[in-house]
Amino acid sequence: QVQLVESGGGLVQAGGSLSLSCAASGLTFSSYGMGWFRQAPGKEREFVAAISRSGGITDYADSVKSRSTISRDNAKNTLYLRMNSLKPEDTAGYYCAASDRGPLRSRYEYRYWGQGTQVTVSS
């Protein structure tokens, strides 16, 4: 079965950096657009970043655009998210997701989801 397993979350001070990874299995990774979403307590899950099948197209939410990089390694079936200049409002569970329709912003377009990794940014 399809598995997406996130890692790399943790506690970091404001202004710091974090790198998240998402290891995929059970699917042809290079055939899926991939995305990162996040969800804070009491809030809806929101789009963070997305990347096309080949990695040539990326998209970011305005809130993270200037300080984040999404990337992928299709040979390793792994998705990455690097975030710099972290803020307390970045605190959330971070989820990777796979879409057979390409890199999209709507969470409803994603077919497979990981269990998430918690990122906590202290002020």
C-alpha cells in the first residue's frame, strides 16, 4: 500500500531553520505531484508548497514563499521542505501529500497523505 512518512519536525527557536522529509513507497513517485500542507490546532489544513512530477515547477503559499524551498529526489522517492526564518505562527503539524493531478494548492486534489510531523517554533 501507499505510504508517505514525514520526518524532521521538532522544536526550534524563532529565526531558526528546519528541513522536513517525506519518504514515499507503494507508488510510482515520479508520477505524482507532491505537496506540503500544515494544520495548527483549531485551524483548517492549509497549503504550504507544491512541486511538479519532475521538480521543474514549484508553488508556495505567500506566507512561506520567501523563506522556503520544496524539492524532490525521484531516485530516492523523497520529498523535502526547507524552511528558514521560522516564526511562531509556523507552528503546526506538517503533512506531505501526493496528487496524480499535478502540483495543486487544494488539499482535495491530493489522494495520499502522510501522518504528519510536528513543528513547534518557540518565540
